[in-house]
Amino acid sequence: MWEWFINFLTWVLAGIEGFVGDWGLAVIILTVIVRLILTPLMAHSTRSTARMQVMQPKLQAIQERYADDPARQAEELRKAYADMKFNPLGGCLPLLLQMPIFFGLFSVVQAVPADACFYNILPSIATSCATMVQSGDWLAAAPYIVFDVLFGVLTFVPMVLNTSMQDSAQRTQTMTMGAIMALMMLMFGWNVPAAVLIYYVTSSLWQVVQQRLITVRVMEKAKAEAEAEAANKPVEVDVVRREKKPRPHKKS
């Protein structure tokens, strides 16, 4: 199955390159096609995130009420998710669907010619930043370094944009996590083929633009709808109170 997917991805990329005449541009066009296909799923993911923000106080109330009863807690949380039509895994689906293409490019670039370039910017999209630096040609290596830095920075930026609706504690946590992720991706990008960097940078730029122009509006609308549903269908929590037994009197 994986080999079939790699062959299909190679065929698509080669077909695009045959039309536009450049391998790097072909990777960018492939990325745009993937992002366009995933746009409906991204909108669904955004709505799921908005619903989660609305539900958070109610979920915390359930967790606190049934802290001593994990089975009842899980059942009440499931009911709350069903009432609000929320899927906890919905936000992960677009990312999971992109991962095969991201990792598939590692195999695909092995099938492209060694001189497959991105115009005069990157001499070879199959070469990594580390290899270019080791060659000693810093002028040729400079664009690779720039793409690697963008690889790290564009991991951080989308996470920062998601902090607009978070409280100070959540914002600090997200910023810290984003900085760590950016550093890890910077180190990871140092040794991957330039084609992978082109794909990720293009995808991240698309995500940033999408967040600024579309996602905020979708989230605000979805949040308003979720708040209206929450008002009409409040989460009911049954509390079983234990009867207090009379304390035995001490014998005099």
C-alpha cells in the first residue's frame, strides 16, 4: 500500500513538473492542491476547536464532580460531547492526512533527477541544507539555510496565532511549546531534502493566510453557534449525595 502511494505521488509530481517545467514549483503546486482538498476538513477542525472552547467550563465541572468515579466521569463526558456534536479527534484529522505526503516526499525525491532544481534558488531539491553547508559553497548553501529557518519559524507562527482566544496561562504554555517545537523542527530540517522544506514552508504559509482570512471568521461563527446550543442544551450533572450517618455518642 505504501509503495503504491509513493509511486502515485511520484507520478503526480512528475506530471506537474512536465507541465510547469520546474521541480521546485511542482512541489509548491502539489502542496496547494493538497491544502485545497483539505480546506473543508480544516473548516471542520476549526469548528471543533471553537466548540471545545465553549465546552471547557462544563467539562471541567463534570471532571470535578466525578473525580472519584472515573467510569461515571467518562460516561458524562461522552454524553456532553454527543449533546454538543463534538468529536475530540476532529481537530487532528487534517494533520494526520498530511503526514503521509510529508513523509512520502522523502522517498519521492530519491526518484527525481539529482539536478532537479527550484529555478536558480535551490540547485537540487533532493539535497539537504547540511550537505550544502558541508560542500563549503556558502553562496549556494544560503537559500537552503533560509528555507530551514523558515521551516522552524513557520512552525511557531501558527501556534502563536491560535493564542488569541486563550487565557494568559494557556498562552504562556502554547508559546513555550511553540518555541520548543520550532527549535526541534529547525534541527530536523537541517538534514531533510529541500523538497520537504518547500512543501512544509508552502503549507505553513497557506495555513497562516488561511487563519488570518478565513479561520477567525469560521471560529467566531462556530463559537456563537456552540454557545447558543449550550444555552438551549445545558449539560446536566447528576449528583448523588451521601446520607450522613449519625455519629455514635460516647458512653459516659
